[in-house]
Amino acid sequence: MRISNANRMESYLPSICCVVVLFSIAAIMITPGYAQTLRTAEVKLQFKKVVEAGHTEIIRVFARDQATGLPISGALARLTVTYPLGTTVRVFNVLTDANGVASLSLPINSNAELGSYALDTVVTATGYQDTPIGTVDFAVMSHVTENNSVNDYSGHLHSSSIHKEPHHHHH
């Protein structure tokens, strides 16, 4: 009895394998567009490093094609804001406009938890690699006295470090 069961199982196996192969071929034929190499987006983040409780943190995301420098419109910027103790405040999804800019106004309650808030940003655009910016943070304080400048944070360290190296041209 055991032998006949084993034989019956073996006769099913080849047909299952064939079905899997057919599906993978169909999937390849349906999506030819993804075979292209994805372009690289250069993403910059602009925000206030220190925000007074009761005020608004304004976060701007700039997305452009790294090769052409042209703005990427319609890119989705997903910004995750996390409280000082690690609880997620909110996740925002904002689209970049024709200038490749996505803006987010984040009102901070006057009784908001003070301390360092983490900001994680990932930008996704069709035809581009996903560009995670990494975690940056801003502080929420009860009083901000000094002139609060806007902080620029670049998602591509390569692009900013190239300019700092001295260029020697030999003629």
C-alpha cells in the first residue's frame, strides 16, 4: 500500500513543475520595462533643526535626476516622524510637484513632548531606485531664542564630498 502511494505522488510532481515554469515565463513577458537599469535620484531634505513647541516644523524634500539635474515630479516622499521614545507620531505621504519639491507642514502642539524627534524619509519614483535618506532628527524645545536657520541635509553623500576635494588641472 505504501509503494502505490509513493508512485501516485511521483506522477503529480512533473506536472506541478511544468506549471511553475510556465508562470515564470509569462511574468517575464508581461514586464519588459523593469529590465532597464533604474536611474538614480538625488534627494535633499530641508528642515528646521530646532522647533519651538506650539510652532510648525516645515519639511521640504527636493528630488532631481542625478544625471540630468532635472526635477522629478510625481515622486512619492514617505516621511515617518517618531517621538523621542520611539513611538511613531505619523507617516506622511507627499508627492513632489513640477519643481521636484514636496512640502510638509508639521504643527507641533504647545504641550508636545520635548526632545529629539526622528525623521525617516524614503523617496520612490517610477524608473528610479528607491532613495532612503536615512534618519535625521530635529529637536522640539519649550523656548527657541537664537535665530533658527533651516538645515539642509543631502541624501547623497557622494555629490557633496566631490566638491570638497581640490581639483588640480595640469596644462
